[in-house]
Amino acid sequence: MKTTTCKNLRGACSAEIFGETPEEMSENCKSHVMEMLQIGDTEHQAAMESMMKLSPEEQQNWYKEFVESFPNL
């Protein structure tokens, strides 16, 4: 099981995000962000908007770098 923070995944806080695989960690982060958005957290809203402003290629490159760095978490 690997651990990182929401902020390390381009999020807005120091909540710990867990996962056995990069995909699981990504899903767990997404769930966390969605929960925070539901309660109206503006910092997570801004972080999500920042990520969405990236081009599809930039998003793919970011995810590729995350997957490659996952074993070192």
C-alpha cells in the first residue's frame, strides 16, 4: 500500500491518499476531491479547475509521470 497526499496529486490539502496501484490511488483521490466539492470546499474547486485547464496532452503527461513515480512513494 502506497501513501501520498492530496496536494502531491495536484490537490489542495494534506489528506492522505492510499492505493495499491496508481489507478486505485487516482480513484481514491478523485473520491476525496468529489467529497470536498460536495461540501463546497473552494480550494479543491480551484485545484480541480487548474487541472482541467491543462490540455489533454498535459494531463496525460502528468499522469504518466505519476505512474512512473508511483513505486517511489
